[in-house]
Amino acid sequence: MLHRESLFDRTMAPLRRALFGTSEGDTQGAELNDAGIEKLKQRIEDCLDRRGGDVSARAGAAELGHFYLELGPEGRRRFLLLLATDYGVDRERVDKAMAALQAMETGADTGRAERELRAALVHRRVALLTQFNALPQGVKFLVDMRAEILSLLGEEPSLRPLNDDLRELLTSWFDIGFLDLERITWGSPAALLEKLMAYEAVHEIRSWDDLKNRLDSDRRCFAFFHPRMPDEPLIFVEVALVSGMADNVQVLLDEHAPEGDPGKADTAIFYSISNAQAGLAQVSFGDFLIKRVVDELRRELPKLKTFATLSPVPGFRAWLTATLAKDESVPVDLWDRGLDAALIEVAGSANGRDALRNLLARSDWHQDEAATAAIRPVVEPLAAHYLLEEKRGQRALDPVQNFHLSNGARLERINWLGDTSRNGLDGAAGLMVNYLYKLADIEQNHEAYRGRGKVTAAASVRRLLKG
């Protein structure tokens, strides 16, 4: 959020009075009425026309930014809709520029006319968004504004042009060349560590002891930062330095396990990648993060030979539940139907499909040896089918898989009961996946996936597919 500096404090009170007839402090959570909208339009026009010069326009943008933050949800929605619907291109200017260009004789220098047409086609609100960018904490303000726009798009599709403008601006401002890669340690500022705990999106950080364990000497955490948001991680990755490829996240994150020697580790396991800023969705720099971290680790620890992930399969359980819910929707060849007898015996159900569904609905099925013995030979081939065959167009249906395959990784191994947390069981029936980043093959794998939709996978994964 924008810092409440003295300039903003001085300019905020007149804006509140102009829009609401109230004094400072009385408009927290306020909403916009029709009269307020008209006055807001005038303030926006003043900023766009730069009345009083650039300094005055910037002060006006600061007022508008603070005003936006003071509004309640409905007021912010109306504010955003106003920007989206009333501040597109100036149609009259576009028509005039097009007419001027078309009227030019063949062979004439059209450079100036083309520049005017390009300028006319830029939405007017872009100038206001750019003014917000110039404010202290203005970039963070716009990132958070886009997060709110994204949350409203489903019910307010007319916000899409505003979202597109913001995404384009943020994509240019957050180009990978502008970002700094930094290691986060237990000695990092407490405020940053608190944000790490809050932003972790894959495996919840339960306590300060849990966080300290993830930042021990045999662990690494790296994040991208932007110079205009130096205290806010954009995306971060947590890495475990181990011997051999890890297959269970509970073991990997055990706070009581002995601390390893990073100098003896031969494998770096990327076990959590979290986007910290919802407003930067579709602004891609996650692929660069992994490559940069691999380079950092290779420089620091030359004995590291293997770089792999221990990744969730967030879409698998939902796909499986939907598949099992449809009559005759599970083709015979997805698993050996001779395995149905064991499922039926353990579940007491009428058929294999119902038995599998009922067993997985039990909260403690993973602790029942008979249940796991019946489920495993059925669910592992289903997971292999999901990861190798289920797609949206040419892209993998599973979002985490799509991310890693796009970056050139290979689907290396499916890990049975790799995550027995509630989230792991509900999201993927306890399964986790290793994606291997074999440096010599990354470019080839990337091209095969992005060009032809080919899923590069180890033979052990393909063998799980019956037939």
C-alpha cells in the first residue's frame, strides 16, 4: 500500500471533502455514489490533462491512489469499472489520425502520422496508471490493484481491458533483466521472513521452528525482487540439498531429522515454488528463477550433479473424482480390472469404481495397509495416464506439470504417498512427482513440449501405463 507521507496527508483531506463532504478519517470503507463518481471523473481528467504541470498531476495521482485505498469493496469496484469503461481510446483522435495518414500521398514521409496514430490508439487510462507507477510504493499499489481486478473478472468481464493494460505494463516493468535474485536466510529481516511464511503456497510453514529448519545450512531459499519493491518477494523457491532423489515431503521437512552436510550433497531438490504476488499472474519469470538458482547452486556447490523437483499434482484428485463419478467413464484399459476384487473386498462396495471412490473418501485410508495395498496398483496407473495423456490442447492438464515441462524438465518418477498431509491427500491422493532438470536435455525437452506437446518421461513412468 502507498506510504502515508506528509504530501499525501496534506492532499488527502481536500479530496475526501470534495467527494464526500467529510473530514479525514471518516471515509474508511466508504462507497461511491453517483455524485462522487462525477467528481472522481473530474479529478481523473485533471491528472490526464496534467493541469498545473507534472508535479500537480503526480500529486493528483497520489490523492486518487489514497482515495482508492480508503474505499470499501463496492467503491473500489465502481472505481475500477470507471477506469475500464470511460478511459479507453479517444475515438475522435483516432479517426483524425487515421484520416491524416490515409490522406497522405504515395511516397510521402508517413513517420509523424504513424506516430500520432500509435499514440491515439493507447488507452487514456494508461497515462494514469503510469502516474501511479511514479509514486512511492506505486508499483506495489498497481500490483495489488491488478490482484483485485483479477478477483472481480468472473463477475465483471468489462474489467478485462483494464486488466490487459495493467498486465502489459507490469510485464514490461517486471522484465527479467530488472529483477534481482537474492538468497533468503535465517538472518534476513524479520519482516521478510514473516512474508515468506504468509506467501508459502505449497507446503504451509507451521511455525518459526519450521521456517528455521527450511533455512538451515542444508537448505536454500532464493527469491526474485524488483528494485521498486525491495521488501516484497515476487516468487521464491525452497531447495533441499540431499543425497539421492527425495520422494517424500514429510521426511524432507522433518524438523527433527539430522542436519545434512551441503558439501556432500549430490542432489538439489526444488520442493516448493510460490508466486508471492497475485497481481503478477501471467507475468512469467518462474522459468528464469529455476535456471538462475541452478547456476547459483552449481557455483557454490560443484558436487551437485542432479537437479530435480518434488512437486505436487494438484489437479489429479479432482480429475479422478470427476472420472469416477461418471457412469462407465473409466475405460477398461486404465487399470487391470482383475484388481477390482481387492478393492471390493476392502471397501465392501458393489464394483471396483465405487470401491475406489469410497476408499479414497476415507480420511485415514493411507494408514490402512489393506486399503493402500488395494489402491496403489490402481491409482498409480491412473496417475500415469493423467500425467501422460490428459491434456488441454497440446498442454498438460496439470498446471504444475505444464510449468515444469515448459521449462524443459522430464517427468521422472511418481512417488506413492509422497505427501500424506491433508492437502496432499485431498489434492493428489498423496502422490508427488519428481521432475528432472537434466541440463544437457533442457532445451530439447522444452522445444518438444512447446512445439509438439510431447511429454518427455522416464521409462518407469511409461511402464505404469497398462499396455
